[in-house]
Amino acid sequence: MIECVGEGVVYVNPHPHLRSRHAWHPSVVALSANEWFVSFDLGEAVESLDYATWTTTSNDAGDHWTAPQRLLVDPWLATCLNPAGAVIPCTHSIRVGRMADGEWVGIGARWQRPDPEQGLVNRTNLGYTAMDLFLTRRDSAGETWSAPCPLTSPLPGPGFELCHPVMECPDGRWLWPTSTWRGWDGQCPLGMQAVAWVSTDRGRTWPAWIPLADESSRQVILWEVGVTHMPGNQLLASVWRFHEPSGRSLPSAYFHGTPTGSFTKLRENGLAGETAKVLGLRDGRVVCVYRGCDRPGMWAQLADLRDGTWHNLAETAVWQGAGNAMRGRQHASDELSSLRCGYPSLVELSPGEVLVVFWCREDCLHVIRWSRLRVTA
């Protein structure tokens, strides 16, 4: 019922003998069955001081890709000032989506890097460095992205996970699914829960937010929420559940509801996985791609939601390189930075044809790969 019918490489460092260049966190947009756009992050390391988002395109269904180019170059992204007026270097990352009218939208984070010997995450308390969220756009005919427009958060983070592009609802509202994250000092007023920012003016302001799921009272962190449209103005979401005291991930879970913010409680879907992302198909079924906890690699599960309950139908391997998961053997921040595959991005190319783009580690290089899945009745 689901099988992998094609695969290839989007980006791999062409000169590893000359320089360190690793890739993570792709976003994919399909303009047609054969025309694909992919953005992804490049850097010397996963939290390096040269980390930034680049783009590439293919016009022949992944056989060839253009030379990567920086998505956005702007002085605002490179530095900021601390309260005393001193210059602080910054790095950034952007997630890209395309709206129904053809407008391209990138939502990003500018991370402040005051100490070159520190990463993005505090190794003592899992807190995030200070960040600024921003939006950039380009129209359907243009090639140039707009200058980054800083966003005002509708809720205290103080940090937010950059885990999802902006998505458009049938009523015209925009949602940005994310998770709250601790600040560098370890404080997180609302707990590390899954939420969605809400905009009613196409991203110019974000005055409201929707609580999606929260298990912070159980010391469970909800990471990398994935949200997809389903028939009947419904939304389906998956979430990676991390039990902080044990340092291990719990079974994957899902919930569903409406764009107005009424969602069911979390329910396990029978998958032992992390960084799961979901895609609602035109026939009403669901494809879920995730990093396996009980076996290495990336896996794709075909499911349906009869009576609102998740039913697994069939599965296939997407990538079976060496894998790992959160095991609680090191501090969570160190295990996060040493994972070997993740962040699948999915799009339906045509009825029953799904494109998955993800990052993985091969031959000591972090690369971006694509796989094409076929789903049958």
C-alpha cells in the first residue's frame, strides 16, 4: 500500500577535503510533479557561527539540482546590539512555505551568539539563546526575498522552536505551529508545550495563539509538532514527546481538531518514533514519516483516522542508514546535536505520489536527501 519508488541527493558537500559543510532542516515546495524547491540550513556544525539557510531547485524530478544560494542576505541577520550597545554576532534559519495565491513565505529565527564558545542551547538546563522571529516573502513571479520583518510574539516563550513553515487555513487565517522553549536562564513561564501563532492579516501581525498540546506537568517536552489539513476543515497533528527526567522519548502521539483551536487530547499512534511529520492525502488517508526509536533510519507509515482514531495500515523504509534516538546517556542538548537523521518535509505531488525531503548523516557528512513514495488503495 506504500512503497519507495525513487530516491536521490538534494545536497552533499562537493568538496569535503577542502571545507566542512553540513546540511540540516529542509523545507520543500512542489511547483509541479517535476519542479521542486528545497531550502535547507548549511554550516560547519549544527550550531556553528556560519549557520544560515540556502536554497536549490530541480526541474527534472530530482535528477539535477541548481547550485545552492543563500536564501536571504541582510545586515539585520548578521548582528544585533546588546543593551550596552555592543555588537553581537547572529546566526539564523528559515522555514519556507507557499500560500494558495502563490506568495512565498519564510518564517525564521535570528539567534544571538554573544559567546563564540557556546552553542544555541545551554548545556546545563536546555535553555535557548535569545532569539528574534521574523518573516520574509516573495511573490509568485519574483526571485528576491524581502528584508526580514521582525515579529512580535503573542505569548511569552521566551524561546520558540523553528519546526514548521507557516500554513494557510481555508478561512484565510495563517497558523505557525511551534513549541515554546526555555530561555538561556532556564525559565519558561508556560512550560515547553506545542502551540500555534495565529494571524488574520496574512502574517503582518500575530496577536493570538492556540494551545495545541501540553504535557509539561508530567515533565514531558513536546517537540517538532507537525500539522496537516484533513477533510472537513480538520487539522491533524503529530508531536515528538520527550520525557526529560529519563532523557528518553515516549511513543509518538497525535491529536486533531479545528483551526479555531479545539483539539483532542494526545493519543499514542503505535509508532516508536521521533520528529514525526504528517501529510493528509487527497483520499483522506495520512502519511507519517519519522525517525525510528526501535530501529535505525527514517520510516513512512500509511494510516487512516476512521472515527477519529489512528489506524496503521502499512509502512516502508525511507532511509536505512545508521540511526540513533534520545537514550538519556548524555545531556539532552548533546544528544540532540548528535542525532543522525531527521526533520522530514512532505508534499503530495499527485494523487498517491508523495515527496519526502529530510537530512541524514552519511560517510560523516550531513546531507539532504529526497525519497518518492507511492501510495495505493
